[in-house]
Amino acid sequence: MAREFQRGHKAKISDLTPGTDLYVGVQISGPGLTFDISCFGLDANEQLSDDRYFIFFNQPKSPEESIQLLGAQAGDTESFRVTLDRIPANIHKLSFTATIDGAGQMSQVGPGYIRIVAGGEEVVRYAFTGSEFTTERAVMLGDFYLKDVWRFAAVGQGFDGGLDALLKNFGGEVAEEAPAAPQQQAAAPSFAPPPQATAPAPSFGAPAAPQASQVPQPAPSFGASAAQVPTPQQQQMHAAPTIAAPMAPMGGTVLPPAPAPAPYGQPGQPPQQPQFGQVPGQPVPAAPYGQQAPAPYGQQPPGMPQGVPQGVPQAAGAGLQAALQPYKETATGQRWTPQNQQLMRVDLTMGGTPVLARQGSMVMYQGKVDFSYKGAGFAGRIVGNATGQEMQLMRCTGRGQVFLAEDGSHLHAIELQGDGICVSAESVLAFDESLQHEVRRIEGHGIPGGALFTMQFQGTGTVIVKTHGVPVVLPVTPTTFADCNAIVAWSSASQVIISSQVRLRRNAYPGHSGETVNLQFRGAPGNFIVVQPYEV
């Protein structure tokens, strides 16, 4: 029985099937759309360093025929044959992609899938729909990748550009002129089942094709396999400029491409000056009702109609789909994704780290997720009760997406990369379990109890901070003061000093200003404080 994968699911090929001669089928379609379905053979740096391992309609197989383009068959829009034990050692990943040939967006596609068949039986399938995408023109469907053994990952990540942009992302380039057609090799492929084959070869096992009336015809953008004679229309289509990767210079050195975004939890490009302490999802003020607001992090850029694919005319405000389109789920391929200013989504399938969240903050989840009580221990409860920094947490594990919110508070994802931040426990909604956290004491005279307390988070991971309203971020200078009832967070490297204007209680006597405890901040350039327009 085939295993049903969701986006982000991974498994060893040996856990799916003992075979290494595999059939990969892709089904994707949309009204008025044609697609180019390709396979990129990438090196250890996830770059296309050898253009012979870009398998598409103009290059249907790799040199040793470990990757072959088979064409449409058995109900699949396109299919491949992958022989894992014949793939050269310099190829570490096979990325299967689909791009739109011409106008259109991935939000217009219908239900599709990528599947693996071994010995004539389907062993795994990852299904997707156009509702998971917006204005993207390409999608990375699934990967075979080498990590001590070959594994399969369901990716489902959209890409804004077309095939040429996707090729450049992998380190290739688009040739201006079509090169001369290569001579047809005399040797036939080791396996090339005809489109109407009723029984697969034992060593490969492609799925049996259905009746001739049920076999879908290939889209005009697809090329014929090596054993088929191209029609005049296909010859005219293949006269288009050919996409080619950069060739290695004389010394064998390939110029490095632009660095790709680093995976979650790994160091990437040097972080810029933080906006709210390197906040990936800094919210913006909401526009009045009925007007267009700037898109939050991970959503469509400003100036583009929210939730409406590019090139598709806007509905006149009528209909259920038109009414609900602006509120659809936002999926950016990142671990933490703001859905709006008050709702945060975490994808547990990415990063492999459990999440600790405030008890009762889950509003919805998808997939197989387990929620368990996270106790602080006896010593932790004593410290939490004594300092007021006790957090009632739940531990979220499994494979799926969890949506978190609390009391309509504004949520901000702060990613730490070895640095630290101080936040009151009351302002923390969730954080990665990989982060270290402890209670920090702020000494002061004249304060009841003799001190103030806060939580300090350090390490590599993300902490979700709550605020009442849209906060303001200020750099730390020798003259920076903040009300302790309005302060939300500050960089852990900042020095905090209690100011002298301290009273036992607010409005202690007639004429008092009402400002009780103020904090003064000092520190080197780059330190910051976060203040909300609200006093606790």
C-alpha cells in the first residue's frame, strides 16, 4: 500500500522499497496551462555543476542513463526512470520540478501529485493542489537526496520565476541561441516501455497503462521520448532557445553562484541590522477597512492585490471564493510563518526541533501532532513562583503544522543565531526547544522585593513574542529610559539600571506623576529595546 506524504515528509528509500530501479511519475494540469517537467542532478553544494544532468525535453537522459525522461504514460503527465545504484558519486540530489510554459500561475493548477513506483507497485505519493500556491510559476515537487543513503523528501515549494529562473537558482544559465542538435546515439536505452505497454519489465516495474481511451495525451510543451518520432509541432517547439548550465573552464573550476538561502537552523548570510531584533515577520499598521494593506512577511509584495494571482482578473466582490481569497493560508516554505498580525504557523516537519508553546495557545493544527505537558520541575516551579516568570508550557512534536494565537495579541517571530534577548515570561507565546532560557535578575533599590526579573533566551532558534498593538524599536543610548510596565524586550547585551524615580505604589500621594519604575539602558551600538503602546 502506498504511503501518503505531506509537504516536508522525508523517508529512506530503503524503508519504502528494497529496489533501486524506480519509476517517478508526475501528474499536474490546469485549464489552458502547459508544463515543463524536469529533473536537476545537483552536486554537494546543491548546484548544477554538470549540465548533462539537467534532464528535460531537449536532453532526455544522463550520460550513463541513470536518469531517463520517459514521457507521458500510465496516467502521469510526465515520468522518469531513476536507477539509484548507477548515479555517479558527484550527484548528491535529484530535484524534480514543474514550470509553467507561457502565461499562468501555480494557483490555477488542479489536484496533482508526484509518486514513486517500484516493481509495478506504487510505494509513496505526495499530493498537492493549486490552493497551496499563489503567483508562483514553478514548483519544486520532490527530491531524492543522498545523506549516508538515498532518501526521498516531499518538497512542494513554489518558485516565483519560470524554468530559466529556476535554472539560474541552481547555478545554470539560459543560452541565447539554440545549439546544434546532438547526433542520435546508436545504442538504445536499457529500458524504454512503449506508451501502451501492458506489463512492465521485471527490473524496473513502471505502472501498467490504462485503456487507450483513458491515457491522457502529453501537453504541447512536452518532448517525445528517445524512442518516439517527433511530430512537426514538437519539432517547431524544440526550436526554441535551449537552456544550458555553465560549462567548466579549463582549470575545472566552476564559478560559484549567488548563495542560496540557508536552511533553517544553519548560518546563512550575515544578518542585517535587526528590525525588532531580526524579526522575520515584523507587522505593519493595518489599513482601514476596504483598503489595501502592505503584505506581511512571506506574503505577496505591496502593490499586488492580496490573494489574487497575477494576471487573473479580480472578482467584482461577489462569490464565496472571492470573499475568502484574502484569508487563505500563507505557506512560504519557512518553519515559522505569520498568517496575519495575530496568528502564527509553525511547521514541525522543518528543523526537526519540538516547539514549546503556552498552554492553550493552539487554535488549529494539520498532520500528526502530539501535545504533551512540559513541566518545569520542582526547582523551576519554585523559581517561577518567586520571580513571577513561571511559564505554563506544552510540548508540540510530530509532523504537521500548528497555528498559535492568544487573546488577539500581535505576534512577532524573533530568530536568534547564537545571540540572546530578554523577554518577560508574560510576553512569550512559543519558542524552539533548542533555545536555552533562564530567569535573569535585575538589581535595584527601592523596588518591592529588591529586584525585577525577566527571561533570557539564547542559542539558535526562534522565539515568538506577544505585544499589545504595534511596538516600536529604539536603539540603546545613554539617555534611553523605558517604563517597566511597557517594556517588552531588549537585547541581552544591554546593561539595565533602575532609575531613581521609584515608589512603592502608583499614585502614592496627591500630585504624584504615576510613573513608578523606570529602567535605564546602556550598551554598545547595535543593542535595542522594544516598547509596546500599552502598560501591563
